[in-house]
Amino acid sequence: MFMQGKQIYVKSVEESDVDALLKLEKDNRDFFQRFTGLREESFYTHQGQLERIRKAMEASKADQGYVYVIGLRDTGVIIGEIMLTEVVRGDLQSCWIGYFLDQDHNGKGYMTEAVQLVVRFAFQELKFHRIDAGVMPHNLASIQVLLKAGFHKEGIARKNVKINGTWEDHQTLAILNEADEQQPSSIQRYNPPVIAPPIGPYTHITKVPRGSELLVFSGQVGTDSEGNLPDDMKQQVENTLGNIERLLAAEAMSADHIVKINIWAAQEVDWDHFHQVWEKFHGGKAPAMTMAYVPALAMPSIQVEIEVWAAKG
């Protein structure tokens, strides 16, 4: 996950974040300790943070918990963490949210923005119905962060969490996914029996719910993260789809939100390879698609260009 706000970005934690997280935790050790349980000394080591990140990544894959880091857009410096824990599916579809922000960056609106982004992602992509939070009653700044992000106070949980060896009361707050109270609004894809089935991995009709927001993404090409364009056609296809995935994620969207995809190729496509990466991209829910060969694209080195139309409720 990668999402951007006006001042900050939020992304899923990765092993490459270990040094930044270690610095954040060590620089704010005394400050953070006021709001959390006792931590072992090993927590404040490179190996301790690396193991923590690996466990978080495993939990995310298992849908058991999610850890994100918060960074400044202008410098990229990581200044905080935000977590979704205590994941319960079934009839509850709920989780708890928690967060830490570098003490030097408090009071600037960064955490409110980060909570709003994560809540939006949790509701739209992770499909949670409810997110709970607990804050010690004297931590008025944190309570204000949650209220600004749309949470509502629900009551006081008495002596429910041990902080630094003492059982502390917590103000409980929660936010509900209002979309759950409305009619289903997911995009529908189907192939009516009035004509022959599709001859490729696409659907004949994609139905967009009324009131959805339409986003049109410019045609993407196969540059890598550094802006370099490989010579290999297969790599260009993979890079292009990867770029589209990142653009969708920046809008809290996924391949499920795609309404139509248009593909133009200036060289012959290896269809076995294409079907493999295309299947991985859409996860078995192929959208409407047009694919065409063209004499040339904008530059001779560009061999494929893909344009996406997407919608979200």
C-alpha cells in the first residue's frame, strides 16, 4: 500500500525501512514508552526492528495485522508508524488502530492526515466494517486526532491496558464504514449469453454503480522506478502493469476498480507471457479490454502502452 496526502505519505512497512524505524524508536524511546507496554531492550536494536518488520509483513499476508510507516512528502523522512491490529473477520469485520509520531512533529496535522488515509484504505480495500481505538483520557491531543479523522467517543474502558506496569483506563473511540449501510456498489463484470464468450481474458460488459467517481489514467509505458525503459518487450509489459498498480494504490484503488483497459503494442506480444502477468494483475476478474497493434508509439523505444479507466464508489 502507498498513499499520499497533502503533507505526508503512508506506505506498508518494508525491510528497507529498518534503519529509519530504529532511529525513530530510539530517538523517541522515552516519549513513546509513556503510551505503550514495556519493551525488551532487544526492541531497540537493528535485529529487533528487522524481526518486527518481518513479522508485520507475514501478518499482513495472513490478514492478521498491518503496519504502515508515515513519511514526509518533501523529504521522504519517516516520522511515524500506524498499525491495524486485532483483526477479526467473520461477522465482525473489525480491527484496532494505533500510532506513534516523532515528538518533534506533533501538532502539525500529520497524524490526522495519516489516520484518514489508513481508515480510507481499511474501509475501501481491506473491507473492514469497524475500526476501534483506545486512548488514555489525559492524552487529549491523540483523542483530537481521532475525532478530526471521523471517530466518535463510545465510553471509558476501565483499567484495560497495562502501561509501564500500571493498569490504565482508556477512552474508546470507533468509526464505522458508512458504505456498509448502503446498497452494494461494487463494479460488476459479466458476459451475456446473447453473443459468443470472449476470445481472450476480458469481459464483454463492465457495469459501474451509479454515483461512482470516474478516474482516467494516462497511458502508461514500461519505465522502471528510475525512469529507465528496458529494451525487452516482456519487461516493458511487466513494468507498465506495475506502474498502473502503483497509480491505483495511490488512489486507494486496485485492479477490481478498473472499468476498461486499452492496450497498444508496437511489437508482437508473447501471449503466453502476457496471459501469465495479466492473470496475476487482475486476479481472475478481468475487466473490459481493447488490445491493438499499432505501427509506432510516441517514441521508437516504447513497445507497449496501457491506458486504464477506473471507478470507485
